[in-house]
Amino acid sequence: DVQLVESGGALVQPGGSLRLSCVASGMTLGTACMFWFRRAPGREREAVAGIKDDRPTTYADFAEGRFTISKDNAQKTLYLQMNNLKPEDTAMYYCAVKLWCPGDQYLSVLRTQEANYWGQGTQVTVSS
């Protein structure tokens, strides 16, 4: 079965950086679409970024220029590099996968959040 395990969340000061990781098992990363979502207290879950093949997409305006999605197919690991963190970035960050998303459907998943599998999340807290 497909399993997704996130790590890397921590308490950091504003302006700091973190790199989140998502280790996948039971699947091949090269044939799947992978995503990062987040949910802040009192807010709905929102899309952050997605990647298919070698085409990363930063979906949200808040992530542009600060967050970068990438993956290592051989290591079966998805990454989210977050720089210049702000207090409003405080949230639970989730890794998600859609095993079959041909063409540009991976962009639709960022909007609909209709992924096949989800991790348990890793907590990011940005505070002084």
C-alpha cells in the first residue's frame, strides 16, 4: 500500500528557513503527481505547490519566490524548501499523491484537492 511520511517541521523565528520532506513507499515517484498542502488554525486547507515529472508549479501567491517544490525519484522523496518564513506560514503541512493524473490534470488536483493518498502532516510554527 502507498504510505507517505512527512518530516522537517519545527518551531522557527520569522525570516528563518525549513526544508520539509515526504518519503513515499509502495509507489513509483516518476509516474505520479505529488503535492504539498497546508492547513492553518481556523482556516481551510489550501494548496501550496505540485510537481509532475520535472515540472514544478508554485500554486499559491504566498509561496511565490519563497517556497520551492522538488523531488528525488531514486530516493522516493518529495521536498518543500521554505525560505523567509512568516508567522502566517504557521500550519500543518501535508504531502499528497495522485497516482493517475495524465496531461495537465495535476494542476486540477491543486484546485480540487482530489488526491488519492495523504500523509499525516508535519507542524510548522513561525513565531518570535
